[in-house]
Amino acid sequence: MSRRVVFHDDAKRDLGNLSDWVAERASVRTARGYAARIRRYCERFDVFSERGTRRDDLRPGIRTIGFERRVTIVFTVTPDEVVILRLFYGGRDVEAAFAADDGEPD
């Protein structure tokens, strides 16, 4: 079964912030390539969507999966969509972030 992959506004903002951070430390080209790899990886969640680790402790139905050992992707799966909720870079505390905002995207 194939699902549509969508990026929540928070995930889009996270990706933009991450890209800016990489651009400041490397180059714009490197940042764009890194962001594109993350986006392509997420877009492949359309098939075999229920991958990663279930994290019902954060919120029912939440899943997480790593990307290149530096990014944690937080997402949820519905019958029709995979919603990429957040992208956390470099060991950011996912639990604290969800506790701070009650786990609900804006």
C-alpha cells in the first residue's frame, strides 16, 4: 500500500533551520545536498510506512527513525498519509521537545 508523504510545517521549519546551520559551517551547496537527501529519504516512506520505532510514550502513533546517524525523524502514519512531524539534529532531546509542546504540532 502506498501513502502520500507530507511534511508538517514544523518539519519544514526544522529542515530549513538545519540547512542554514550546515550552510554556516560548510557551504550552501553542502547544505542543499544534505537537505535534499533527508527529503528524498522521507519521501520513500510512501511504501512500507510503518518503519522505525513506535514511540507511544511521546504520543500515540508516533514513530521515530534515524537518518545518517545524526537526524531523528519523527512521523506518524495514517491510512492515507505519512506525516513527517519534526526533524531533530545531533542528539536533540526528542522527549523534552514533545513534553514542552505537549507533542502536538502547531
